[in-house]
Amino acid sequence: MSAVDLETELALAQDEDAARTAATHAGATLESSATGIYWLTMRAPDGERYVARIAWTRYPDHAPSVKFAPEVDGPLDQTSAWPLIPGYRAGNYDICQPFTAEGQAVHSEWGTGPEAWPATGNCLLWVVEQLLHDITDRYQGRSG
Amino acid sequence: MVIGVNHSAHQEASMAASEGKGPKPKEQLKVTVTFPISPEGPFHAEKESDTAVGAVRGEAMTFFAIAGDGQHAYYLTHSSRRVDDGVALESVAGNAKAVKFTLVKELIQG
């Protein structure tokens, strides 16, 4: 039985082709291990490989949980799986930015105003492109 | 007696271009800008190849009804990499006749 509702499942099905294409174009891969769970495998400029898990509970209404694992379906509690990028907090296993559920939880003031979760357009593509951009342009190395 | 040939400036430019001399003629490039979280879009335009990326960003922000503010940085990325406003489109496009960007909104965290 799926962990997400039918609306989420249908909305993700509509948006995931564009997100997969964007990932492929950037030399990354986007795969799904269960409905609402995506794994984005990316290469940093230094050749290091990173795997981000993007987990949706209700799409597109709520921001996804974004964490890193050593491999697809891997554990989410290893700091060495995390890249060093401003706002990415390996020690807390979270990304303190408006495009994640963790960031929205830490900053309750983001719930309204310009940092509020948009819930419009292709949110899956947006999150994938944010991660790809961060690993390409803002990357500083691997977390210890 | 001097027998001259009265070429117009335009003719001379055409001749120079056809001989591989002179400035490279401006090309039109098809430009697309996506902003995934917008219900609108994508933004499409045709621009001369020497147009600055910043001009495209500005038009795209207007299209997506985004006003700049002091809390966010807005810029375009191409292949996930940030492209500065001063860069000409032809530098990004290379030999391609079309170029696609993504508009990024970045929170400036203090």
C-alpha cells in the first residue's frame, strides 16, 4: 500500500518526467524507490558522488524532506554522505533552506511571506534543480 | 582622371563579411527561461546573440511577475551553473541556435 494519497501520486506522475530529464541533462539520475520517494544521484565538480533522498508526504502542498545517503535506499544518518554547501547541515541531517521540510520546520517564520512553500508549478523539478545547482556551484567538499 | 567605385557602407560591410573580414553578423537566438514553481511559463524570446544575460533575466522576471528585493538574489543558470548578468548570450549558446536557462531565487541568509 502506498504511503501517499492518490492526489500526490497523480501529481508526481505528471511532474516527474521533466525532473528526470533535467537530472539526465545535468549528468545526474533521478529514480524512485516507492511512491513519493526519489533518489537523486549527482556528481560534484571534484568527481565525488552524492545521493539525495527527496521524500514527499503530500505533493505539491508540502515541502519534501531532503537528506543524503551513501547510496540509493541507504541509511540517512551518515554525515560523510553529505556535501559541504552553505545551509546544508550534515550534523543535523538537514538542509536549512526554504525548499525543504526541515528548513520550513526550523524557520516557522518561513511559513508565510516570500519563503513560504510555493505549492505551484513543478515543485519536484524545482527541488531537483536547486540540488543540482547547489552541487555544481556552491559545493565546498565532502562533510567529515 | 580618377575612376572610382562608389560602394555604400552597407555594400562594403557585406563584402567584408563575405570575405571573412569585419565584425561577425549578429545572429538571433531563441531563448527559453523556466521558473519551475511558477504557474506561468516558460518565458520565450528571440534575442540578438550579443544580448547580455542580465537583460533576459530582467524580462523573464517581469514575465513571471517577480520584483527584486533585498532579501533574495535572482540569477539565471545554464546546465545548473550560474551565469553572470554581463555575459553575452552567444558565450553561453556556443554554436547552438537556442539556449535554455532556469531562473533561480536564492535567499540571502545573514
